[in-house]
Amino acid sequence: MIEYRKGNFLIQSDFEIRSFMEEGPDIDLIIPLEYRTLNLYIDGMPDYFDSRLQLLDIKNILIRFSTLKDNNLCTIHFLRNIDLKSAVMNFVFDYKEHFIKLKEEEYSAEMHIEKRKTST
């Protein structure tokens, strides 16, 4: 499993993580999934959701985040191709207390947004 860490931002991934663009404090990462079905699991999802959100035929995930000290927001784009205009869905989340885990399955992928474990 590959681990990418920069400041508070953390991804653990079975897939390759490529730096797509770095301009000042802004970083874009691209993660190729090769048209897999993506099952998205979000820690703390409301009970009225069964378990996951499912996205079909996702070629790439684009994650945009900042290395500025007080900015822990990232945008995640699920793309059918390489450009943002092919986005199927996107959302913003605060990664200060969460991390992303990507798992490769035989015909699909799983993306988990999980709360970090705190040491006591």
C-alpha cells in the first residue's frame, strides 16, 4: 500500500498516486482507477444511507488540496476522463481529522474516508 502524506493530508492507496500540478501551496493529485466502479464509504454517514455511494466507470480521481497551515479542506473530483469537465461528482471535506484509504478489488475500487485514530 502506498502512503502519501503532506502536512495534515494523508492517503493510503493500492493505486498509484501522481502529482499532477503543484503551484505554490496548491497541489493536485491524480489517481488512475481505469474505469472501475467506485464504492465510496464515509465514516459517520447518516443512518438513513445503507452503507455506501457507488460511482460507475471512474477513470481518475483528482484531489486538490492546499499546504497552507490553516487550510485543511480538499476537493475530490471523480472523473470519467482526465479533465474536470468529465466530473461525475465532486465534494469538499475537511481532512484535519480524517484520511483517505483506497483499496483495489478485483473489478472495483473502494474509497474510505475514515476518522483518524487518536492516541491517548
